[in-house]
Amino acid sequence: MGSFDVDAWPPVHVQGEQVSKKDLLLARLLEIAHSVEHSGHGLALIALGSAGLELDRLDEYSDLDFFVIVEDGCKQRYIEDLDWLGCKAPLVYRFRNTADGYKMLFQDGVYCEFAVFETAELRHIPFVPGRIVWKKQDFPDTLLLPEPGRHAPEERSVEWLLGEALTNLYSGLSRAARGERLSAMRSIQVNALDRLLELCATLEPPASSARDAFAYERRYEQRHPRCAQSLPEFAQGYARNVESALAILAFLARHFEVNPAMKRAIEELCDRGT
């Protein structure tokens, strides 16, 4: 018999009562955890993201991210047959997006992404600490934590970020000149912009909103509201690669030491594209 973390869970709902999406998400996660407990070979369920240690972010647009940990040799059974989910709401869509798990949608609008692992696998996958919703009482908590430092976000120097941003602009504008507008858009308004977003962190300390370890752009507007005001200028769309590149270049030149020769080369390509 295991034990549940019940501190944040809502009360049991009366059948037919209208409930908030947040309560529905939490209730569904608890329902799945109960099913894992009684599935025969489950060891734990870890909630991640806004359903995990960041419950203050949980809202009507959230989904459920979780790991199911099972006994050695049982993983494929849990992946190939989802009867262990045991939910009252019917599944209306499921898609096996990795070898380890699924993305799925329930009829009542609850969307989930989950993966199934055996204990030893956790040492080799990137994840951030989650919230233990359920585990067997004799199962060590420490086995459900990522190894310290193994998957920490890479720290990159200002020089590297600036160099990448400038060369992405140059490459993108060169592709635009050949008529490769889609590739140009991705190089300028995705790759170069991604590096600019990281550089902005050196100009504006992040607000309290937590950084996503795997997607830097998540919650950027909340973490860097001042820098985010310029995003419409930096990402103007498929038909405005030159305008976006010029806005990014102007920002970089205003705040960092941009190599004059590289700046001129980028500006010349912009002139050709206008």
C-alpha cells in the first residue's frame, strides 16, 4: 500500500456538479494515480510542470505531464495496453509520440502527456524534479529525482550568444536573397531570436515566473516583460524577414558590442532584400 500527497487536492465532486478546469485536472491526476497503485506493477507517479512542483501556474489551459514508474520488465505492458489508466472519462484521442509514452485527450477536455519508465531509466533521461503524487511506501524518494547537475541548462557566454545571433541573421538573409523565405524566416525569427532572448536575460533580470529547463521561450513574457515588448518587431512574419532582421540587429547594436564588419555585411544584405 502506498501513500498519496493530498495537500493540494480538491474535495470529491458531486456527480453532475460543474467544476473548474483546474479542479478537473487535479482530480484526473489523482484518479490516474489510484489506478497506477492498483495496476499490479506500479511503483510511483510523478507529476511535472504546472501539475508538479509549480501548482501555482496551473490554470484552465494547463495539461497534465507525468511519469509512471513501474517494476522492471513491465514497461512494455503499460505502454502497449492503457487499461491501467482506469479513468471514467473516455479517451477520444491518443498518439504515441515517443517509445516511452503518449499524448492523449479525454472527452472532457483533459489533455495529458506521459511517459512510462523503469527505475534505472530515470538516470539517463532529462527531467526536472517533480511532485510525488503516489509511490509505494518502501520505494525511496531519491530514486525519483534527476541526478544533480546532469541535465542542468547550459550556461552560454554573451560572446557566443551574440556571435550566433549575428551569423544566424547573415545566413537567413542570404537564404532570403535566394528566394528561400521559409528557411530565412526560421534562421532570423527563430534561431537568431532565440539567442537574442537569452541575451536579454543579461539586461533584464527575470521576474519570479519559473524558467522552463527545456524551452527557453516558455513564459518569456512573464519572465522578461520589458524585453518582451519588442517581440512584435523581432518576429514580423514570413513576409517581413528583412524588417525583422533589421530590428534584431538594431537591438543588438544598441546593447552589445557588435563587430562593425559583420554589421555592415548584414545591412548590405538587408538593402538587397528591400
